[in-house]
Amino acid sequence: MGHTVLFEQNGKVGIITLNRPDVVNAVNEEMQVELAEILLQVKNNENIRAVVLTGAGPGFCAGGDVKRMLSNFAKTPADQRVTLMENLVHNWLTLLINMEKPVISAVHGYAVGAGLSIALATDIIVAARSTIFSMAFSQVGLLPDLSGLFFLARTLGVHRAKELIFTAERFSAEKAYELGLVNRVVDDDLYLDEAMNLAKQLAEGPTRAYGYAKKLLHLAPSLDLNTFFEYERLYQSLVAETEDFREGVNAFIEKRPPKFKGR
């Protein structure tokens, strides 16, 4: 396992840590390769039922590694850049977004540019109170990538998203909460504990049901109601075949807490 991303397992929770603290975890090619490897392992590990994604050092992620962009990405022919994004960037990002297990971002310090995009690609965001957020891509003449534009528009609406993208405005965790971009804001010394406690709670839940709920939530904005109902019927019928569904019903009838297994 490489050194730009760390992984550890705490019970049923997998903890992924971006680990380039000297550059506030700026994203480079090595980090993305390691993220793909780790996310695939997490996906295939049935003993991991929830994930926390965080950053080492002074911040969650300060964006892309601008120096590497100039030396590598900017000098790559356009057709090769498209292939690079497909095979490198969108590979690990698809694994993250489509992860059946709940993924919680624990952010602190800075979540700007690619850092904010990565956080938005997770399911729940817990932020330290002093965190600074920004869609900073326009400051280097780029459009938001790593799905940031996609999730920002869905969360805020097109016009508000355009303002944050065009101005590269820096905003606080409290404002991010008011906008609906983050789920919880806590004191700086509590953000990781808060994320871990939530992950441990969700790790005891019906993992398959969470996964299908995520699929439907991702699909819903682009579907008409009748097509949505088709997916709803399909996914509900699949969830009804799980051990967790049977356990949940039996626990309800027997008036006891359910013991879900994620199967």
C-alpha cells in the first residue's frame, strides 16, 4: 500500500486517510491510483460496513497538485487527457460514489477545489467548525471536476452553484451547513469522533438497503415519476430478498432491536 493514502479498519468501519500533509493533501496521480486500490478493497470486504474518509495534517484537501498539473496534465495532448481522466480520475471516483456502504467525510482545515468535490461525492459530510470551503477551480482557469459541479448543482440549484463556481468564494463551515452542503458542524476537536460515531452506528444497519437507497437517490433527479417507480419496484424487490429484511421484520414482531448483518 502506498504512502499518499492510508487505510485502517476499526471494527466494521474502514478509515481512509489522504496522506500528503505537507501540501494539505493536494491530489496527485499517485494518490488517485492508491485511492482506486483501497476503495476496491473496501468494496469487496464484507466485514467493512461503513467508511470514514479524512485527511492527515492541517486540512482535508486543498485541491489538485497545481505544480503537477503544469508539468503533466497541461502538457498532455487533449485526447490523452480525456483518456487519463477516464482511467485515473473517474475510476476511483466511481468506486467512491457507487460504494454500497455509507461513506462519511470528516473534513477540517481546508476543503477547497478538488477537496470540496471529493467531500461532495461522499454520502454525509461532518465538518470541523473552522473549515474553509471553496470551489476554487476558476482561480487556475479550470472547471470543477471530480463530480463537484454535478453534486453542487443538485444540492444548491444551478444559479447558486454558478455563483460559487465563478467567484471561487471562500465560505465557512456554518455557511456550508446553511447551504445544505454539509450535514454536521462540530467543534474542531470533535469532527473525527463525530464521524466515527456516526459510521459505527451506520455499520450496524442494513447495508444492502443503504446501497439501493443511494442508487435511487442518484437516479431520481434525472427520472420521470413512472420510470422512478420502475426502479423503486425493482430495488425494493431485491432488498426484500436480503437476510436483513427478514431480521428487521422478525425483530419488529418480537419487539427487540434488529441485528443486521449487511447481507
